[in-house]
Amino acid sequence: AKFTWVDKDTCIACGACGATAPDIYDYDDEGLAEVIFNGDNNRGVTEIPEDMHDDMLDACDGCPTDSIRIADEPFDAE
Ligand code: F3S
């Protein structure tokens, strides 16, 4: 299983992740990325389906500030 969230403390609102994986990442009012998949609300507790993993990994690789976190276990981010 894969889980993901965005560290907004380091996100610079570059906009790449939402373009790469729009079903997983969107932006808040300040343009900072957050995980929106299935109402996750950037908590990193929602399992990302396997058919979305490629997009998720591409987004992670493409983030210039390495702000996208991915792990096999649920996070408990704010
Ligand atoms: Fe932010 Fe990285 Fe996405 S800087 S907007 S988390 S690609």
C-alpha cells in the first residue's frame, strides 16, 4: 500500500505535482500543494490505488524541493 502527503513547510507552490497527478494533488488558497484524493485533506492516511502510483512517483520525482512524502504505511500528518 502507498500513502502520500505534502510538506507545506517546504513546498514553494511550483505547481508541478498537481499538473502531473491531478487526481492526487491540488493546491490550497496560497498555491501550496496538498493531497486531495478521496478527502484525505493532506493527512497521508488514504491509500493511493495502484493504478495511480506511477503518477504519484512522477510527481514526487518532479518536485524541486522534495516536499512530497510517500510511504508504505499511513502518515499522521496535519
Ligand atoms: Fe509544491 Fe513540490 Fe508540488 S514545490 S507545488 S509540492 S511539486
